[in-house]
Amino acid sequence: MTKLVSSFRPDDFFTAQQQIRLQEQKVQFHEAVERSEALSFIQQQELENLVEAEARGGYFSFC
């Protein structure tokens, strides 16, 4: 299992707005898991896109 650690600071690669939306999506994901449900396809895609954007931002800010 891969875990990502966030700096929790907005930057040029992952904005404050994206961080807020990612946290909202994480909450929805965990709530769905607790109910043994799945996110909608659109919600899942948005969550995956935000996680990938955060990972790319971390990579580029590390370089």
C-alpha cells in the first residue's frame, strides 16, 4: 500500500482550492466506505485526479 504525506501548504503546483476539494472528497470517500457504498464514477474520477495532481505537485516541488 502506498501512502502519500501532504505538506498541507498550497503552492504553485497544488492550490488551496484543490486542497480543500481533496479534503471534501476524502470525507465523502470515507463516509461511503463506512456505509459499504461506492462513490459515483464522477466523484471517483475527481478524487483520483486530485490525488494525482497532489502527487505531481509534491514531485515537482521536491525536484
